[in-house]
Amino acid sequence: MSESARPPATPPDPSPAATPAAAPKAASLFQVVSAVFWSFFGVRKDRHMQQDAVTIKLHHVVLVGIALAAVFVFALIALVSYITRNAP
């Protein structure tokens, strides 16, 4: 049989078990901020926490945590300054 007479080879059937698991999509900035914000209060659903553990990178959590902590401290300083400036 010649090369041209052979039927073309069919690719293997990609079944879910045969394909490797795709890497999870990276978390957006909003998702990281949301996770850090709720962690400040210690409130997080287990389903979201497990998803965050897969999609959020540690250095993103650290950077957003430092930024949100700084915003919180500056907000408290501004509030105290406003109250003491307008005190009778």
C-alpha cells in the first residue's frame, strides 16, 4: 500500500480524564482586595478560601495587605484629627 492510499491518522479522543488539569486562572485585583478585606475581619467562607488558595499568589496578598492596612491607619488618623479639630 502506498503512502497516499493510507487513511489519515485520527487524533486521539480528548476525554476529560486524558487531558491534564488546566492551571487555574489568576485572581484579579478586585478578588485579592476582597480576600484581604474580609480576612481583616476574620470572615471568609470555606469555598472562597479554597478558591483563593489556588488563584491568589502570596506576594499579591502581602502587597494588598500592607496597602489596605496603611489606608486604614491614615483613615483613623484623619478621623481623629477631624474630631479633635472641631471639638469645642
